[in-house]
Amino acid sequence: MSKKLSNSLVGNAGEFYVCAELSRRGYLALITPKNNPLFDIVAAAPDGKKTAYVQVKTRSVGNTIGWKFGKDITIRENNRNFFVVLVNLQEDGLSEFYVYKHDELADIVDGNYKDYLAKPKQDGSKRKDVSFRWHDERDFTKKDRNRLNNWTPIDRLVGK
């Protein structure tokens, strides 16, 4: 993966990696049709009685900072079955996964963005609101780092 991939291919790779990992963990994992506005994967227990909905956000190999989202990421969905998996593609193919309940990530990203807006620019002027949000690895807390390859929130919900 040393050559630069299009954003579409990076996103597809992340979805397939997450789907493969969920399948490996014993779930029926299905990628939804493209342009589904809320989630990318449905993961179900083999008996179909419990499901999780997963939005996947992927950062490319050359991205050493973090993940970029639309500002709608900060909208709480109030759905305990809804998760976001942040995928960090690696050159060797061993991707890293950070698993969040959607609303927990929404609160983190919203709080980080509000902190950013509250700090003046270097020239002292006020920052302008932009149409995107981000979650930089350099701002990770211990709790964020503990999410690395930790599928427990989905396991608890869907049935491990």
C-alpha cells in the first residue's frame, strides 16, 4: 500500500477490514449499500436476535494525525446499538481498530472542537466555524488508547 490511494479506496479498505474482523469474531457482518447516510456495516449474532450498526472511518497509511468527519458526527443518535470504528491502516496490513459507542465519540469530537474554537488563532483573532470535525491521535486520552482493538462494547451487545 505504499502508493497513494483514493479516499474511496481507503474507505472501502476500512469497511472490508472491519467486516472481516467482525466475521472472524463470530458475527454475521454485512456491508450496507454505498451512500447509507448513517452506518456502513450491520453485525448480527448468528441467530439474528441481536444486531449492531457500525459506521467506519478510515485513515490512510500516510495520515499520521487522525480522522476527519463531517460535522454531523457530533449529533447524538441515542441508539445503544450504534458504533463507530476508527481504522488506522498500516503499511504491513495489520490495521488498528478503535471501537467507540457512537454517542461517546460524538461527545469527544464535539468537546475537542469546542476547545479548539475557544482558543484564539496565533494572531489573536477568533477561529471560524468549519464544516468538518476531527479526532486527532495526538489528543487521545488513556481511555481512547484503551479502545485499540477492544471490541468489548460490540461483544457485550451482540453476544459474546
